[in-house]
Amino acid sequence: MSLHPTLQPYADAWTHSIDAISELVQPLVEGEWNRRTPCPAWSVRDVVSHVIGLECEMLGDPRPIHTLPRDLFHVTNEHQRYMEMQVDVRRHHTGPEMTSELEYTIIRRNRQLRNESRDPGTKVRGPLGTEPTLEEAMRNRAFDVWVHEQDLRAALGRPGNLDSPGAQVTRDLLLAALPKVVAKDAGVPPGSAVVIDVHGPVEFLRTVRVDEEGRGSIDGAPSLGPVVSLTLDWETYVRLACGRVTADMVADRIKAEGDAELTAAILLAFAVTP
């Protein structure tokens, strides 16, 4: 195996989730492809189309030449327009067309990963002309396919894999975004601390501290006097952070203590996915 050791956890997480997606959609009948998922405005077919499309871009395939319809009211910015292209071009594909393209894409990507010998810091093609490192790109794909696996599981009534390798990658990526959420987006004042206590299949307690310059940092040490404490389960944390629900929709699953105004501001800013 020529893959750099730093990249192996992301490859393993991606493989676990993409195989789960394949297993979930393989037996679907035509009507099930149209089921709504928690991913805003996307059906089961749309989510799988998105996964296929971005994996094809990792392979270096050209993007489709396609004009989006004007009535896609959920598409409001350039990032969404970019992502929608790979989805809309497949909207009329049948179930067998979707599963065969997914399987072929997985085969090609597995071959690419087996032969991957580049350094983790190598710049690669990213969405909208960005150039992430190979490590960032692989981490993002592991995160993306796990979150979309959960979207499909919710739509199809097949819960599972909340503690899989992809869940661990997702935890780290979402935690890295918390200092910005708390310090910048929610405007928690300097010298304050916010505690997030998550239980369930993935458990952690983290404290976000805002220094005197208003910069946020995160650590695993408890705080004696946090301005806000949030206690919630892992699945709710993911759904909030990935924009699948609002705090109002899952209020019964969140225990909040401390400043009510800051709590509301943090929960309002909690979603970190585009």
C-alpha cells in the first residue's frame, strides 16, 4: 500500500461509508429514490448523485456541461450552484442507472486510492477553483460521505453507523469549527468559556474559551464558570452542525444552562456546513 500513513484513516473512513451507501441503495425500488432526505431540498437520488459527482471530480473527470433550471429556489449562491450541477444532471436517471454509476465510481476511486503515492500536502483540485491539500480533500470526502450516509439512513429508516470511522472524522472536523462559531459568529464576549457536553455513540466534553482579543480556542478541560453549557446527544449535535435541523426543531434534545441570549446566538450559528 503506497498511501501515506496520515491519509489512511480518511481512506478507511471513506471506504466504510461509501460501501454503506452502496449497500443502502442497491435494493431500492424506483419510488424510494424520490424519498426526501434531511439534506435540504435533496432526495435520495440527489444525495447519491452528489456523492457520485464529487468522487468523479476527485478522479479528475470533467464537470458536466449543463444549464440549471431557473425554478431551483433552494439554490441561492455560487457554492450551491456548483454543487447542484452534478445533482441536476442526474435527476432523471433511473435506479439501475444510479447504482451502476455509483458502483463504477467506487471501483475507480478504490483503484485511485490503492495507487495514491502523493504527499499529503500536495495541492489538488477542489470545488469552485479552490486548491486544498490532498489531506484536506480526503478528510472532506470522508466527512461528506458519512454525513450523506446518515441522510440516506434517515430517509430510508435504516439507522446505524453513528460510531463508525466516518463519525470520528466528522467529530474532529466539527469540533475544529467550534471556536469560530462561539467567538466570532455568536459573539461570545472575551474572557468567557462555553462547554459542550455530547453523549451517545460518540462522546466528548469540550470547552471553547474566548481570550481577551476575542479569539476562540478549544480544549478538553472543564470550565468552572462557563457562560453557557450545552448538553446534547451525538446525533442531534451532528444534525445541528450540518444544518439538517434548527435548534427549535430539537429543543427537547438540548439541555442549555447559562446566558439565554448567548445560548440562542450559539445555536443560531451552530451549522457550519455550506
